[in-house]
Amino acid sequence: MAILALLVAVVWIYLGVFKVLKRLEEKPVLTPQETKIINPQLDEEVFDELEKRNF
Amino acid sequence: MNTDNTSLDQKKQQARNKRFLQSPQGKSLTWLSLSVFTVVFFLIMAIRPTVITITKLIKEIEEKEAASLLLDKKINSLIAAQKVYAVNSQRLPMLNQALPEKSEFPWLANFLDGAALSSQVELSSLSFEKINLNPQKSSPCQLINFSTNAKGDYLNLKNFVSLLESSRRLIKIELTGISETKKKGEEKTNTMLQLNISGVMFFENE
């Protein structure tokens, strides 16, 4: 009986920790929009080509 | 009779239990059970919330450290982008010239007219198709279909097409056709060529 109670307590602690971890995973700290990193490289050939053309 | 036997059995069982509990083995088992129940009680009431809080904090620390690294990367890329922008800011208006925000089809009419003048061809017709003022948001740019007819000799028509192709504004020539026209009115009939061009001009979808 005592051992059963001990097992139940351990399982209950494990389930509590698992539930908290799952809840934290569902709510990320930053949104995908906030984590988007722009590529700072620019293809300057476009500008060179446009400069050659007439307007 | 049966009731008497049952109550007698019960009394014997109770006596046996009492003797067992009073024995050293029974006492130590009782204390062990009480200890285990106490441990279970403190596990549930004290240890469980502590473990949950510790797990939550560790997970939050990990996530925030990862978020901090991502934000550092973002800051670095923004600084690099700012430098690139500073270097190229004076050339940015060319992008608006290539792909303007509005249709600006009067510009196209002027441009074709100017190209015809400089390449010495005669523009006999110029037409634009309708522009959709409520475009679909899914497409990145809008189109203006246009068509024009130009008359002149081969070299001049070739220059005219070259001027269109080398325009800074994004123009796509979809169809060209050359046919022969004969001009009567002088002693000799002059053979002129007629160029039909159909194309598409782009502008940004706001």
C-alpha cells in the first residue's frame, strides 16, 4: 500500500513536469515574424544593368 | 451456527493481527509504512511544486538564451543591411523607374513616341488594354498590355526595337511581326516595312 502510494506520487510528479514542458513548447518566446532574419546581401549587378539602360 | 463461526473467525484474526503488530517485526513494518506515507505526503505537497517550478525555469532559460542568439543574429544582419542601404541609397530610384508603383502609361506613350522619333520610324498606331484597378493581392505586380505599329525601313525599325529592349522600365516584348507596305504617290513606289509589336509593361501591385 505504501509502495503503491509512492509509485502514484512519482507518476503524478512526472505527469506534472511533462504537462508544464508541453505547455511551454506550445507558446514560443518569439513569433516566426520576430525570428525572421533578412539576407543583407544585395545583387549590385541589377543596378549596374539598370544604369546602362535608357529612361 | 454459521454466524457464530464467522464471528469466531473474525475474533481469531483480530487477535492474530494484534499479536503481529505488537511483535518487533510488526512494529518496524508499521513505522516503515508511516515513514513511506510521510515521504509521499511531502513528495506531493512540497517536492512536486518545486520540481515543476525548477523545470519551468530551466526550460524558460534555455528558450530565452536561444531567442537571444537569434535576436543577436537579426541585429547583425540589420546592421549589415543598413550599411548596404547606405552605399546604394542613391541608386534606389532606378528600381522605381524599372518597376514603378503606378501604371504611368503616359510615360510609355511618351517613351514610344520618343523612341520612334530618335530611330526615325513613323508610329501609325498605339493602343493599351484595360488596367485592373482592383487587382488580386496574390500577384506581386500588374501588367499593361500594349500594341503599336511602326513604319520605316529595316535599320530604323531595328533601332526602334533595340530602344524598347534597352528601356530601363520593365517591358516585355511578346510578339513582333514585320510586313511590307508599299507607298504610292511618287514616280517610284517605295517599299516600306511595317512592324507590329505587342508587349507587356509591369508595375507594382500595391
